[in-house]
Amino acid sequence: MRALQITELTGPDTALKLVEDAPEPTGALLTPGSGVIVDVHAAGVSFPEVLQTRGEYQVKPELPFIPGSEVGGVVRSAPEGSGFAPGDRVAAFCMLGGFAEVAAAPDFLTFKLPDALDFAQGASLVLNYHTAYFSLVIRGRLVADEWVLIHGAAGGVGTAAIQVAKGLGAKTIAVVSTDEKERVARDAGADAVVRSDGAWKDEAKEISGGGVHLVLDPVGGDRFTDSLRSLREEGRLVVVGFTGGSIPEVKVNRLLLNNTEVIGAGWGAYILPKPDVNRRIGAAIDDLIGSGHVRPIVGARFPLTAAAEALKLIDGRGALGKVVLDVREDA
């Protein structure tokens, strides 16, 4: 099959190589010898793939390997009892191997793709929306009518978090850096938008009537302290990642004085040994698709041959919505 491999750990510019005769997968990485085999139409591109080109991600396969953690496509084959059949349209999280014409995923990380979503949206669904739901609800304990401040609000996780929070009855404040990113955040449904280079902390406190209940932060960096300051009493700050490049530190006296919390949200490590939890998240996301709240926002799209450009766009923090590779022409 046609696929992209990471052949050296030299960064997005040079790490990838297109091969025409890669072996097709026979089973999912997490469930060797079994798994749902998917003919890939579209593959999602995320920050972990950028890190993998430098050998900086926690998953470090032997070289060469095929990156790509999530796909939208059509089931070719599935284990008996999995609930899937050849021809089913699906969104699947394969962890590795998505940048290829065929991928394999465990059945508990494979989901039927509703008719309302196309393959590119399917490739945008699992990582971002499951992360958003896990971070907001399971870790952040979000309830209806609370105010949520979302950093990186025009990116894949950010737009997903806006839609999930809105679908659960919360109110959202998006933090963005440009007019174009503001447009994307508003298209995702943000109730209010503030600028990262302005007095966003004070604006968020004013908009929310004294402070937000929850902050979702996939960025990290030097805005972390002001995120804590934007919380009201008993507010929660959920740490999702560090796309800004630096890992902030917490002065715990701030938590003590205001009775606030900092909460870690590591979706992958949590759900991989818990298939039933993952299925419950999938059912909740499916309900939000059915209600019209979840509609993945697909941003830049590239052919498989231009994956390096996709990774560089993410590395430069220029992504709007989900970046996708069109593996087949009908993605």
C-alpha cells in the first residue's frame, strides 16, 4: 500500500518518506492479531505527529514507522462480535499507521460515522472530541450554565471543546490571537472571544460575572498564571497539553488562597485500558452529533504527498480547525 513513513528523527521538513509498497496492517497496534481494518479516505494530523518527527513523543516506535493516529474511512474487515461489517463508514483511532491507504484500529476506538459527517470530519473526530469531552466532563466536572475559558480556541482541540461545552449547556469564552482565528472560534459557537495579546484575564472575569468556572488549556506557557487568576472561587484549570512549547509551574499558594484546582487530563493514558469508558464517551459524542452541536471544523487539507507542509503548519501554530490529509480523492 501507499504510505508515509518517518525514516529519521530530523523534524517535519525531512523526516517523512513516501513509500509505494508498505505492507498492509494485519491487526491493530493495541490488539495484535485482531482489530478493525479500514480503507483510509482521510487522516487527521495532530501535534503528536510533529513531536514524533523529532523523537520527542512518549510513543517511540522503531524506525521506520507510519505515523498518524486517526482516520476516516470504510471498514474492509472486522472481528466477529465487534459490531462492524465491511462497508461501514467509520472514524477510528489507530494510534499509529494512519498516514496510509489502509489502517487498523481496535474495535473500542472505532465508531460508526453518521451520515451528517464526511470522511475528513471523521478523521477530525476521535482525538479532539474525545479529549475535549474527557477534559471537560470526566476531569473538569463541567455542568450546564458554567463559564468555560478555552485557550487555543481556533485549533482542533479548541474548536472541539467549544462545541462540546455548548452542547452540554455551558457558556464559552475563546482565547485567540488573530482576526482569522476569532472567526473560526465564533463559527465553532463561542459565546465570547478575547485576544491573547490583550487583557484577556480581566475581560474573561467581566464577561463571566466574576471569574470562569473552568479553564481548558492545551497551550501552557506564560499565560498559565493569568489562567489561574481568571478563575472564580472553586474554579478548575484543566491542563491538556503544551503546544506553546513550555511547561508552566504552579505556585500552590494561589490554589490555597482561592480554593481552586489544577487538574491533569491525559486522555490516551486514561482510556486505553478502559474500553467501556471510551465507548461511553463515544456514545456521548454521538448524541452531540445527533443534536447538531458537534460538527468538526476541518481547516487546511493536504494530499498525502504534502504531509510535511501539514506538520509545519501545526508546528508553527498556524492551524485553524483540524488539519487533514486526503488519502483518497473522495475524502
